[in-house]
Amino acid sequence: YNFSINLTKALKKNINKFDIIHITAVWNYPSYITSFYCIKYKMPYIISPRGSLYPLTFNKKSWKKFPYYQIAAKKMIQMANAIHYTVEDEKRQTNENLGINNYSIIIPNGLDLQKFRNLYYKTKLIENYPHLKDKKIILFLSRINWIKGLDLLIKAYYKIIKERNNLHLLIVGDDDGDGYRKKVEEWVNNYGISSMVTFTGTLTDDDKLEAYAGSDLFVLPSYSENFGMVVVEAMACGLPVVISNKVGISKEIGEGKAGIITETTVESLYKGINVLLEDQYLRDELSINGRKFVTNNYDINKVADKMIEAYKNVLKSHKRV
């Protein structure tokens, strides 16, 4: 919850020195106390829930979230000058779930595309993991958490490798300290596919880029996903993507013909992965479309311009007494 008396004093003393406040969370003390002083001193503020108000997320541990929402978070949200959502789906589900009718803005996350212009060849990944040589690599890169749909992926992958022997699943990431990775490893062992799956743990910076650049396709079958930044990163690297329809940007990706969208079922995921494995032309097409889609929609410079415009609009409409 991050209670801090020093933060409280600093906000009370300094918040008037700013023109606009941007709060990027809901369920913690810094968010609450910042909104408290914004309301008290009539400072304009924006809240970015970052998926924390999605019904599936809200209802997890609802025994403590719902009372807190009624006591503190509800007013914090209702009094905000604007709610910032990253995708239309987040706005729709949040508004329907909580009856929010604030002025809202939809601006996606941005990506510094410069980092993705000088990618490593596939051989770089093979140097680090020699057993991947001559394999088609399916990449999962995210937190190892129940919400990411790894139960679906392991089952779908097991079905696929019974028909193909040239695949390898690369699982990049680690759990949140709840031991979920151990459960996924047990599934892999029980299916007898340990030699066809590699857990790398968390990779960052160049190591992460090598994983993207060295893989053949990217999969994220989440049950709920506010945005899906790793999907954008994968597309920026030219990886064809297979994602569930619960990933926040799935609608936009589908409309842009930039990826394969599946249901959150084993059969649907199996078919989505299989169609890409069978069709090199489709993989190439999605690779090209994905790069264009990212450049057109998620370039950090374009996103920054949109956010600056949103700040200006809030300031214009805010009457400070």
C-alpha cells in the first residue's frame, strides 16, 4: 500500500507548484493521497488505471478492493478531470463495471522504435541456447502468472508437437513470487515435453531483444490484458503474433490484419498457432503488417504528442477557484 508520511508532507507543500497531475495507479496510498490534495487545492488531475479496474482484475481479492473502492477510490476516480485508458476495450469494460462517466481519453502506450531498428540475427539466440538450432521457436514473453493463459499454451503446444518434431517453446519471464512457474514446469514434466521447452527466467535489454529477434512467432493467450506491451514489442521486431481476444489491443490488431486472434480455449489457440506454422506466406505478411501497425500507432513520439494535447485540453476545461 506504500503509506508514506514524507510523501504526504511533500504533496501538501508542493502540489500547488504544478499545472496538472497525472496519477498512474488506483490501489495504493500515493494515488489516494495525491488525489486528496488535488481535490482539496482544486488541482486538475488525470488517472490512468492501467487495467486495474477491469472486472476480472477488480474482482480478484474483491473482499478488500470493494470496500476500499467505496471508501477511497470511488471519489478519487469520480473527481478526476479525465480518465486515461490505453484502449477502447479498457474504457468499455471499466465504465460498464463501475458506472464511470468521467471525461475520458484513449491513448495507447508508446514504444521507442529506435531500439528495434538494429536487431540481432537469429544466430545470436542460438549462441546462447545451442539446443534451439534448426528449431522453429515459439516465444512466450511475459510474467508467469495464471492470467497469462499458460495453461492453454502448454496444452495447445502438446497437441501441436505430437504432429511436428521441429518446434521449441521458449518461455521468457518469471512469476510474481507466488510459485506459479513451478506449477507450469510440473505441467511440462507431466506431459513429457521438458526437452522441447526452455525456461529462461527474466530477460532484459539486449537479451530480451535477442529472444524476440531469434524466434519465429510470438504467443500471448491471456485471460485478461489491459494493453499488451510485449505484443507491440514482438511486432516491432517483425514477429508474427498469436494473441487471445482478451488482450486489450486484440481488436485493433485484428482490424489491422497484424496478427492472429484466438479465443481463450485450447482448441482455438492450437488452430491459431498451427495456421501460422503451416503458412510461411502468412507469417511474412503478418510480420510486415505488424511492423507497419506499430510504426503507425505506437511510436513514442506520436503517443507523446497525443498526451501533450490531452493535458492541454484538460487545462483548458479546468476552472480553478
